Amino acid sequence: MNTTNRHPFSARLRYAFDNYMAKGTIALIFGLFVLSLLIILAVTIGVLISGLKDGFAETEGLDFAELFWRSLLRTLDPGTMGGDTGNVAFVLSMLLVTLGGIFIVATLIGVISSGIEGKLDELRKGHSKVLESNHTVILGWTRQVFDIIGEIVLANENQKRAHVVVLADRDKVEMEEEIRQRIPDTKTTRIICRSGSPIELGDLATANVPASRSVIILAPENEDPDTEVIKTLLAITNDPARRPEPYRIVAEIREPRNVNVARLASGGEAQLVLGGELIGRIAAQTCRQPGLSVVYQDLLDFGGDEMYFWSSPEMVGRKFGDCLALFRRSSLIGIIPAQGTGAPQLNPPMDRVIAEGDRLVVVSADDDMIASEDPPGGIREDLIVVRDQAPQTPDATLVLGWNSRTAGLLMELDKYVAPGSRLMVIAQGGGADLASEVEAVGRRLTNLKLTYRAADTTDRQVLDEVTADDYGHVVVMSYSDYYDEQRADAKTLVTLLHLRDIESNRGESYTIVSEMLDVRNRALAAVTRADDFIVSGKLVSLMMSQFSENAELFDVFTDIFDPEGAEIYLKPVGDYVAVGQPVNFYTVVEAARRRGETALGYRKTSESNDASKAYG
């Protein structure tokens, strides 16, 4: 049934007016233009028809166009009618045009001002589309975003105009302000922030993902971060506006059980970084080799030495072991087989012949420093030590604290220790659920016998009791699942201070490795003289930054962190060369080669607590 006629004409007219006003600034400006045109046209026609213009010097003889122009000027400038003379009807006509002009111009100024302000508000909200290309896109916002941006800024120093686009469900202005505070100098890189949800196709389009060089997806800090990451992967790879070429995506996944789902969601286009498992492996290796996390950080950040892939025709046909001494300012550590012929080979057999198409994995401060040259000689044969490695014996490890990464640490540590080794875990919080989780991990261990105790790890009495046993290694894990990063780091610092005081009072010696959340607290922690600190979030950030710049590094680091792969070890120099006499690094490289190992660097123990010297 037609109900249109039930409403009076005035109501329908008002409704149409309201709808038109709601169309926005452009519609309002157009409406004002039409209204002013109608007023000027009506007055001009009226003056011409009535003959009001005749008999006045200023208007006599004017045609329609000239009179229309005079009326338009009176509309735009109220002062124009100040000199009008003539009969009352003509002056009132000009006054009508001027009053209409005052109303229209005032309204027009207000509309334009409101439109500009609205546009500025829209820009501040960060909903406009990015038109950059070959840029890095970061999706999500966590404390890791600052480390990632800092690394990308360093990686882009050799580019004149580089861009990083951050898309997160936060206020654009707040994001930009936080980035400016943490990274005041972005060098040649421009940081662009946009507000929106990475799982919404409309918001995702503002980051211009199809034109990007790489995409980094951060796991949000909520109860189910992997779900958000998987949704984001689906949004990127199934976007109707996506590009035909594969994306270079790096995404963080927290739970190993979600890896296969994430890989399916990405269609194989994403490299997945298991943050918890990564930290667990690094912690397991570092607690037995203090200082190793510093080596990893140096290899992963763009400020120190990095891994490069290098090839040269003159290397073809040579044995890997013979090439180790050919790099004066770099270290050869492995081979990337020719395309499609196998996985990276780190520390391959010394008689492995370099084939056509192979690339060498070289550690260097910069790629332009890589060059082969004949060694200068001077290898001190008399200083090379031939010493058998001591057999591995059972030991004891104490773990203080618990978080979602600790279970991975224990599982990895079990692969490195001798059968019959002991493990004590002390943590507070979590109640019966935590006890059940620890016991479940203990049942999966093969070489370690696990004991659990619920207690406050900052309590001096508790620490005095447990350290009375003969523990060779102590690992202090952060309470990141229970407190914010500053409070969690504060509890870690208190625990470390107690441990070092106990060690000093008893004259004992054991390695202490601690997990920190905020890299800025590492300087404060130096007073505890801990042997090493694992800044968990920063290491994950560094790795994701490296993969976003060079996707081929993924397989290399996967091999390094795999217990079955080639690993990095810190060993006493006395196991390779005689100490107390000057020796060049060529001699160390040769000594390692004879043991089937590759020497890639050294650490000065005397500088292990000096941040200005990269901790040695």
C-alpha cells in the first residue's frame, strides 16, 4: 500500500533537505552555489524586466551579462553596494542581493572550514590509503614493533627513500608519538602509521599490501594470539585485490600446534617464527654456554656482523676447508647448494667441493667487505693444540620462574644434557594448574629428572635453601605471563642480586643466565654480573626483521637452532691453541678446521659486561 501521501508536503520537503545536508561538504558547497546563482539570477531578471536600471549612470545601458556580473560582485563583497544610488526599488534589490551574499558566503566559509577540519580529523585517524611501493608493512602493535622498526631503519641506510607502514588497531597519532620517542632518528626511512584492523580487508587495503616488499605480522598480546595471526594471513592471501606474485610474509606463531594451520592459511607464502620455541632453544644453549645470546644478537641485528650469500667463479672446484683462510675480513661458515639441490650446509665436511652454482655463507660486517685473497701465512703450527673433548657427564640445572616459553626451554635442554642429569624448577603463581603443567613436561623428558617446588623466587630464604645443592647452571625465567614487562623484569633483577650475593658469600661458582623483557633493563641488570641475558622479545624481533629483508636466511637459522643441525658453540681458546703467546686468527681457524669445525669469531671475556664494546 502506498503511504507517501500520509505525510504532508512540508515534512517530505524537510526530509529531503535533511538527506541532502547529510551528503557531506561537496554537496553543501554545490547547494550553496545553486542557491546563490538563483538569487542573483532572480534579482538580475527582476531589475531588467522592471526597468529599474534605467536612468542611473552606473547601470544604464548594461545588458544581462554585465548586470549579472555586477550582482555577483555585490553578493561576494557586501561593501560593493555602498555607492548605490537611485530609487528605493533598485537600492532594495541590490540590498537583497548583498544580504543573500552575506548569508551564503558566511555559510560557505563555515562549510569549507568544517570540511577541512573533518578531513584533517580523518587523516589523523589514519584511514587514508598509502600510495608507497616496495615498502615494509608491519601488521599489529606490540613492544616488538620498536625493535623491528629500528632494525629496518638500519637495513635501509643505503636507500635514499625507504618506507615502513604500520597498520594496527590503535590511534594513528599515538603510534607516531611512541615511535618518535623510542626511535628519534629514522635516517632515510619514513614511518607511516595507519589505524585499522589487519583482519579487515578494507583496513588492510590502506597499507597497500600488494605493492609491498615484505609483510611482518606480529602476534598480539592477548589470550589467543595465533588465531589473530591466522586470520590476518587469510585476509592477505585471499584478498580479491591481491597481486599474482607470492608475498614475502614473516609471521610470529606462539603455539607449535598452530603451525600447520598457519601454513595452510598462508598458502605457503609465509615464513613462520615460533617465538616461544626459539627462545627455548636459545635459552637451552645459552645456559650451558653463557655469552651465546650476544653472538646471536650480533648475527641477527643489522648493526653488527650479518650473514651474506656470496659466490665467485674462483671458488668453484675448491674444497670447503681450503677456502676457510681465504677471507681476511670475513668468516666462511657454510654453503648454499645450487638452486634446488638441497638445504643449506653449515660447517659441511672439509673435503666438500664447491660446485658451479653454489653460494657461500659468509659472516661479514657488510657485503662489500667480502673478498677472497691469498692468506698472508704465519700459521703457528707449534701453537696448535690437539686435545680430545672430555666426555659429557650428568649435571644439575636450576630454573627459577615460569612462563609460556619455559616448557620449550626444558624440552630443548633435555636434548643437550647427558642421561641422568637433574633439573629443579621453582616458580610462584599458577597453583595446581602450573604444577600439573610442569609435571606433564617432566614426563616427556628423557635425560633430565625434574623436580618442582612452588615458592617465591625472590625470597632469600628459598634461594638459600635450593642453592645449597650442587647446581652448575641457573636459569632465571621472566614472569611475563603474570606481570607487565617492567614489574616482571624487576622481580628478575631482585632474584639475580640474591643469587650473586649467595654465590659470593659461599665462594661457589655457577653460570647464571636470565631472561629479560625490556632491553633497556639490561644495563641495570649489569650490576648483578649475570653471565648472560636473553632479551626474548628483541631476539624474536631481530629474527623477523632479518627474514623480512632476506627470506633465504630462514633455512640457515632453522639449521642453527636445530639440535640436530650445525650449532654455534663458545669454547675455551685453550682447546685450540696454546695460550700466553701472540697468535693470529688464521691459526685458530686452522686448528678448528683440523677438528672438523669452523671458527667464525671470538669473544673477549674481559669485556663481557661492557655494553660499549658489544659485551666482548
